[in-house]
Amino acid sequence: MRITLTNVFVDDQAKALRFYTEVLGFAGKEDVPLGEDRWLTVVSAEHPDGPELLLEPDGHPAVRPFKEALANDGIPAAQFTVDDVRAEYERLTALGVRFTQEPLDMGPVTTAVLDDTCGNLIQIAARK
């Protein structure tokens, strides 16, 4: 059994695609029109055949209150692995990304939490 696809709910797919590719550095994988929405996925540029992240529209009535509750409580919707949290924090901050948690040493890992501009908090983490 493998993980091949997971999702984050986004309030605007075009904005999300720009943020996840142009800012975070993911690569676009699938972009299939589905009426008003799209089947829109990104992958790690380093692992283009790896797991896909679906940038899923948050139009379902249960999704937005759920997303807001997570964000209000500071709970990330997803976590991405990076080689160096502090270096990534500096790179992303220079690009205007807003962090809700600066790099924090947490035993065997260092983490930071950013706002993806689409209604989610995203944690980045690196093992020491």
C-alpha cells in the first residue's frame, strides 16, 4: 500500500496553483477541467513521479468551517518535508510568505508554520 494522492482544500485553485508552484516550488502535474473546477495536482519538483497534492476546491458546506477552525486553532492542514527549515523560512519570508510559527526546535525535528494564502496553515519540517 502506498500514498499516491492527498489533498488540501483551497479557496481559489488558480491562486493556489501559483502559490504552490511559484512560491513553494512544487511542479504542476495534472490539470483537468471539471466544469467550474479542475482536477489540479502538484508534485515535488525533485520527485515528479511521487505523491500528488490535489488542490481541491473548498466549496462543500462543511469544508470552510472546518478549515477556519483548524486555522484559528493553529493546526496545519498539511506538512511538507524540507532539508533545512531555517533556510526555507528565510527564502519564503523574502518572497513575502507569512509565517504563524517561526522555526522551532522540537527535539528530533525543527518545524515552522506558514499561511498558504488559500485558507490553510502548512507546516514545514526537517529531521535533525
